[in-house]
Amino acid sequence: MLRASFLYLSHRRGLQRFVTRQRLTASLAYRFVAGDHLDDAVRVVSDVNRRGWSASLDHLGENVSEEKAARAATDDYLAAFERIAAERLNANVSVKLTQLGLDISPDLCRELLTGILQRAQQLDNFVRVDMEGSAYTQRTLDLVLALHERFPNSGVVLQSYLYRTADDVARLNAAGVRVRLVKGAYDEPPEVAFPKKADVDGKYEAEMQELLLHGVYPAIATHDDRLIEAAKRFAREREIPSDRFEFQMLYGIRRDLQDRLLREGYRVRIYVPYGTEWYPYLMRRLAERPANLLFIVRSLIRERRAA
């Protein structure tokens, strides 16, 4: 019930305008978001690297309706690659196709993504195409697969809660496309996605095993202790070296787990979002992990007591 409520609120633009104008709410969001600007994200990534983790930068924003906004987002990603190269950061970049104008024009989106991939390739870097709601799944995979032969420095995200994902894993493994596997954080109908957590977890574990066996450097993106232990156990049993895959986690969530995996010799990449469009992202993080709400409530109480 709580998850569904947060996912519903993530689409409420009126509430977004109200929440993002509140000083306290905005300050709490930056537990999960590096800041408003690329400079903020670079500072966070520098710290992440010092701690031994790699990073993936995400300039927040989606479903843009104007070409000007799509081109501005592209410019920001190109600037991110320049900063990564200039400051020798251990980081790559994640992009959303609707931020690059997919809702406006597929041709525009392809043009902008191609430009990003070209510059990343020149700088020996990597681009991960994030997955959005199920209405975009097929178009996202079609575009990634169409560009991958020319740009093998591209990868994509798959969501285990969709019924179709096992087939998509097989297709992407066969094409040699790098996959980040997540559970899924959008409000999907039962016609396309498993509604029960136990079913999603079971699917995630099975697809994770296929990626570990047959994928190209898969990213196991979860904070679920049981699934992480399952991945470690499966890799040991099949003698899959720890440098053949990585765990990915979100900035601001489960640093204890991130530290532990690093000490155990696993590769860990931290997903570092930044930008002013943090409201939908924050709502989805609360939907995924309601314990994050407890952190916010405690912070509100402390703020009130200090006033």
C-alpha cells in the first residue's frame, strides 16, 4: 500500500511544485541526490572514488516536451564526460531516453544519444541507458541494440518485475550488451508486471544467474541482502571471478553494505543522481525502500526540536 502511494505521488506535478519549494524537504532529498549541479556531482564522485567505489552519474530529468530541453540535457552529459576525463574520475554516465526527446521524436532521440555515445567512445567511457516505464521498454531496447554494434560502449537496464524480462536477458546476452538488472520502480499494471514481491525476487535471482553465466560484465543492482548473498554464492559455485561483474547501489542508501562488499573484494558502483528534477526520483526511492521514510520522519522531528 505504501509503495503504491509513493508511486502515485511521483506523477503529481502539483505536489512536485509544492514539495520542491520547501527548504526542509529539499534538504532531505540531498541524502539521495548529490546536488543541483554537475560540480556537486563531481565532488560526490571524487569522494566515492576515494572510498574505493566507482560511480555512475545521472542528470535527473525525464519526459521532456521541448527539443531545447533535450539538447540542454545532452550538453550536460557531454560536459559530464569532459569532467570525468579531466579529473580522472572512475565513473560512467546513465541517461534516460525521454530526457533526450524520445516523446518528441525518435529521430531526435537517436541523434542525441549517438552524439553522447560518440564522445564517450572517444574518451574511452561507457553509457548506460536507463529503463523507464513499460511503455518505453521495447523502444529502448530496439534503439540500444541498433546502436550497440557501432557503439559497444553502451549498455542498458532491465527490470525483473516485467514478465518479458527473461526473454530480454537472453536477447541481450546473445548480442553482447551489458545489462544492469534492477527489480523495477515504476507503477506497472498486473498485465505486464508481477505484483507480488516474492515473484519479483524469484525472477530477479533467476535472471541474475543467467547474466552471471552468459552476460557481459553484468551489474547486479540491489540493496536486498538475500539476493546479494545469492549472487555471491552462485558466483562461487560456478567459479565466476569477482572481476566479471559488479554490484550497483544508490547514493545515500546502505553505505554499510557498500563498505562490506568492498572489503570482501567485490566491485561496487554507486549510482549518483544530481539536478533539480529530483522529486520523481525521490518518490520512487521511497516506494522501493519505505525505511527511507523513517529517516525523513526522524529528521523532521529533530528539526522541529531544534527550532
